[in-house]
Amino acid sequence: MKSFFKRVVIVGVSILLWGGGNASGETLEEAIRHVLQTNPEIKAVAYNRLARDQEVIQAKGGFFPTLDSSISYGKNIIKDASPPLASDQITTEPKSTVLSLRQNVFQFGATQSEVRRQEARVQSEAYLLHGTSENVALQASKVYLNLLRNMELYDLAKENLLNHERIADQMKLRSTSGVDRKADLDQVMGRLALAQSNVVVTTANIADGKTDYQAVIGRFPEDLVKVDPMDSAIPVAMDEAEQVALKNHPILKSALADLESRRAQYETAKRVNYPSLDVAVDYKWQTDVDYPDHYRELMANAVVRFNIFNGFRNKARMSETLHLISEAKEILNSTQRQVVQSVRLSWEAYTAAKEKVTHLEEYVKSTGATAEAFAAQWNIGRRTMFDVLDTQAEYITAKSDLVNANYDKLYSEYRVLSGMGRLIATLGLHLPDESLVETKLTEPIPLPPNWENPAN
């Protein structure tokens, strides 16, 4: 009876840990969709992307004229100090209004270069948002899978505990009747305590998993739905995955857009070596300026400016932008290496996990058959109770290892897809609207010339 109540308690705890049994649980796709819409890291990058849109508008303002107005009002008191009019005083209240129109005609393409620079910065931030979304989606899949993993390990720990309780009940009866020694019962009770401890540990792991889930997803889990493998979306060879990553990875595209932005910045800096041409039109009217007259004035002119000397600032500015271009190139090379490294490590983890799962499935079958055989032989006295406990413990351990291997394989699949920049698309989800760009960067991204393929 006591063992029965323990089983009821364990089942009750299992229901609390897995959820209330609602038929419609939360899928991984739903969890990641919620993350893409609410994650603060993603939203922060999205707001920065929107801010850069306004910088493009500011840069395009150089194509348009500027219109300014100024209004002045004052009072002048003039006294004539010359005799015999030393006491005469003239008071005027001058008013002046000026409209000024300015239009740049030629600036050696500085405005066009600045527009290109800002547009490239928009592209860079859009691709960065895409990359951030991929990374956060991978984090979300990790906490989702880890929570499912911990729940399955809890079930196995519970199964192990129930096996030990059944053996302990039988040993108590056999010890009471004098069939087995009390020392054997003590050993069984010790193993039972260890099984209870494992249930406590797995319960704590579930609580930790829920905390991690809330931190990444933004809400506590309810009823999670098990995830299907995504083998069909994985390329057949590592080289193929690598080439896809070099072509499509958003962080790599962001680095390339940064390089384009630096090049446009250099073109803007070169404009100081050439003259600029502006057209100016001023319309001015004044009253009570030269008492009692008033007048109006319209003035139009063209202004050519050319800087001759600026304290070596212009030369230093161009040298600065050249260094920034070199920096962007090295950042691009470094990003290429990191992308390739990430894909290769993910691929190796994926292939190793697949092979491990295959072996562990055979191991689970063999240990399960052995455990059943030993239990049957113990009932007829051909095996000891400890033989049965050892084989059952090995069987539970094998199933636990298989659970871990299966979830490692699932996560490695998501790692490969994320390394190629395709995780969100493969899940059938949409990126944030701010990650969309009107123009695409088409410059090829080859491997660095000094990169050596360790597979060769």
C-alpha cells in the first residue's frame, strides 16, 4: 500500500512537470515565433535599423535646396550732437525680412557617396537583424529541447525508482520470511535511496530548464510538443553546407555591407580635393531702416569654393577612411573564418550524434532483453536480486544515454541550419520586417586565400 501511494505521488508530480494535459501544446515553431516578435535583443536591433533609414533620408537631403528665412526687429535712437541741432533726436524701428534659397550644383559626387554609405549601413543593420534573429532562434530551440530532454530523463528516473520500489517490496517479504538476509535488504534500500535522489535531481533540472525557457522565450512553458527530426533539410555533405553559409549567412552579408559603407565613406572624403558649386538666391525687404525710406532687394549668385589649405585635416581624413576600409576587410575575413568554423563544428557534432544514436539504439535493445531475461531467471532462482538490479540500472542508463543522444542530434541539426542562415526559413517562420532590404549585395564572398581545409 505504501508503494502504491508513492507511485500516485510520482505520477502527480509528472503531471505538474509536463503540464495539465492540454491537447493543444506549444510547438517549437510557436515558441520561436513569439521570440521573434518580443525578444528585446531583436527589437533593439530593429529600432537601430529604423533609425538608419532616417539617416538615408538625411543624406538624400543634399539633393534638395534649402530655404531659410530670418526676421529682425529693433529700435534705433539717433541724437545729433552738432549745434544748433544738439537737442534733435531721431527714433527708428527697423524691420528686416530675408528669404534665402541655396542649391548645391556640384560637389564631386559627395552627396551620392554619402547616400550610398547610408544605404549600405541600412543593409548592414538589416542583415545584422537577420543574424541576431537566427542566433536567438537557435537559443530558443536549445532551451526548448533541453526542457523536453529533462522531462524525459525525469520519466526514466521515475521508472528506475518504481523498479527499485518493486524489488524492495519483494525483498522485504523475502527477508521477513527468512528467505534472504537482512544485509541484502539493506543494500537494496540503499539503492532505492539513490534512485529517489535521482528523481530529485531530475526534478530540479526541470525547474532550471523552465527558468532558462522563460529567460529566452519570454514566458513560462505550458505543454511542450515533441520535435520531429529535420534531417531532410540538412545538406548531404559538409562542403555543401559550407558553401551555402558563405553565400547566405546574414552576419557575413552584414560585414560585406560594412565594407561597402567604408568605401563610400572614402569617396565622400575625396571630395575636398575638388571645387564645389552652389547657387544662392536672397530676397530681402526692409522698412524704417534709413528714415523714412524703405527698400527691397533680390540677389542671385553662383558661388565656387575650393579649399587650398585646411591644416592637413583633409589628407588625414582620407588616410583615416583608407585604414577603415582595411579594417572592414579584415573583419570580413574574420567573419568568414568564424562562419566556416561554426558550420564545420556543427556538422561534425551532427554526424557524430547520428552515429551515436544508431549504436545506442542497439545498446538499448540488448540491455532491455537482458533485463527481462534476468528478471525471469530471478523468479526461478537462477539469478540474484543484485543481478536484476544491475541489469535494470544498465537498461535505464542506456535509455538515458539514448535520450541525450537524440536531443544532441536534434540540436546539432538546428546548429547546422543556423550556421547556414536558414534556421528560421526552414521552420516556416518569417523574419522581422526590418530585416528586409530593397537591394541585395551581389559581390561574391570567397574563402580567404590563406584558409586551409583541414579535411584534406
